[in-house]
Amino acid sequence: MRLYTYFHNEQKTIYDTLAILGENKMVLYFCGTDRVIEYNELSFTETSYGTRIIYGAGCSLPWIDKNGKIMEKWKETNVDFISLDVESASTDHMICQLGICIVANKRIVGKKSWLIQPPSNRYDWQCVKVHNITAEMTQDAPTFDQSWQDIKDYLTDSTIVAHNAANFDEIALRKNLAYYHIDDSQIKPFIDTISIWGRRIALDELCAGYGWSVDGHHDALWDAEKCARIYLEYLAGNQPNWQLVDERHLSKETKVSKSSSVKKESIERKRIKGDVLVQDLSNAKADNNPFYDRKVVITGEFELERNKIAEILKDLGADVNTSISKKTHYVLVGTTPGPSKMAKISQLKDQGFDIRLLSENDFNRIVKGIDTEDLSEYIMNI
């Protein structure tokens, strides 16, 4: 089914378009072509929050009059689409959860979510930190290609809506399809809701603007449902409360700023430096341990002071380093490890380098198992 819009009482059929309402003109971009049509005689009101943008693909373009207002006839128009959200296990966009919300005749009529086992069930810590999905949760889940047998019935030839689709969800879906050699030609370009109100607004900020709770954000089904509701509000011409949107945005920026300052102070206070970075095998207190003459990097926060851990490692004959390299043998990983270090580890492991990650508990067990009286003063503190 197609929608129509009116330009000075002249009915136009618009299919697979992106419509941008700007001051004194309207531009229609036809997907898949270079064709551009401008209606310079039209006049639309531009708010202080930026030019209003309408995304439309087939059945999803709203009714508007020449002043950019939703027409009453819109209330009689059916709108069908699928809203989608994915969560990724890794920074290379391999999916671990996919959620959809089914909208028919402007009503949410169904919801569905899949937990998906990513390739090798591998997770990057920075992704887990966002959505709290872990390898243990997906170790028995089907892989993407297995789940696709069910998912494809909802997405094939459907109008798909997602928040930040252009930078994440659509990219992730198509990348996973390509990884498993699945044809994506029947997946239409997504409608992206992140800028429909004229500026890029995060999903949780729009939820706050509509007075909805943000508890549950980054669960794929929760995000898919909120995306559907946001798009329906938009198509009906219902703007969010911009003050609440801005307050949510400001509170997040303030939280990030404070967190960054505290983290910088903490890192500087706990930075490993001094003689512990100079390997000394001649004074090593034990040579029958996994760390002897091995390069070890420490990242994150631990119950034991980082410099104390470095001292123990040096006494065990380790070469304590502050950066990850191809020569690194072990990395002790605490809470909130350095993002750049973890990214480097992931990159090197993908290249085949055998870098072993140890938790603080792993380190404690190893040290306690070493038979030497010289380490007793350290072991008592572990």
C-alpha cells in the first residue's frame, strides 16, 4: 500500500523516498537513483531545534499539507512496518541479540526476540558493559544463520525501522548476513529514526522526551518497541517534550564528564612506574612459575594495589610492561580495563598471537601455588 501527500492540493504518490522539509523548499531523494525533485514554492516552519526531517519508504511517509502539518486524512491511513534493534557481542558488529516489534495499521501487534551465539561465542568487554549479555548466556543459543530461518520471514521485503540504523543496526544485520553468505537483496534500506526531528537524538533521550521510563535500554526487544512507538508518535505529528530531551542529554554529558575526570585521577594515582618496570632475573625469588621471563601487562583495577602486583611479578622474574605488543605473554585484567589495551589484545589474538588473559583470582591462585617462602609476605595480603 502507498501513501500520498498533497502539494498545493495536487496529489502526489511518493514511493521509496526520503523527504526533507527545509525552509522554503522540499527535496525528495529517490532511493537507488540520483533523481532529486525540489518544490521551492513550499514554505515550512523551521523550529529552533533544526529542520524537520521526514523519512518515508513506501507505506511509511505521513500525510502532510503545504505547511508541513499532518493532515486529518492521515488518521484513516494504514501504516505497517517492522521496528528492529540488535545488540552486538563484539566491536565488529557480530550480533548476540535481535529484537523486532511488528506494527500493523499503526498498532503494535507482536514482539519477538532472539538470543544469538556470535562466531566462536566471542565477546568484547566493552560490548558486554553496554548490554550485559555474556558468553555464558549464549553458549547454547543458535548461531545467526540458524536463527535467520525464523527471522527472515519478518524482515524480507518489509519496511524496517531502526534507531541509528545507518551507523549500527542495518550495518550489523547486513554484515552478519554476509558473514554467513546469506543474500540480503530482499532486505529494504532501513528507515532511521535518529534524526527524524531535525537533529540526532539518542533513543533514551527521545523516550525521556515522551515521558517514558528508560529502564531496559540496550535490551534489543525493549529498544525495538521504543523505536516503534517513537516512529508512530512522529508520524502522528506528536513532538516530544524538548526540555525533557535536553535535560536527559545534559545529565548524560555531566555524568560522562565527571566519570572521565575521576578516571583520569584514578589512573594517574595508580599508574605503574619506577623500578618494577625493570626486569631483574638475577634476583628472582622463583624460576618455576608461569611468569618467569615472560612479558606481563596489568590493566584495570584490582583489590590489591597495582604496584604491589607489579612488585610480585618482578620478584617472580616477570618483565612488567605498560603496553600491549606482539611479544606480550600475559595480561592481568581487572575491572574497567583500558579500552585501547583490550582492543589491541583482540586485534593481536585475531592475528594468531597467543596472549593469555588472567583475572585477579587467576593471579592469586597461581601465586598461592608457588612453593617459595620468599613470597609469604605477599601471599598473606592476597
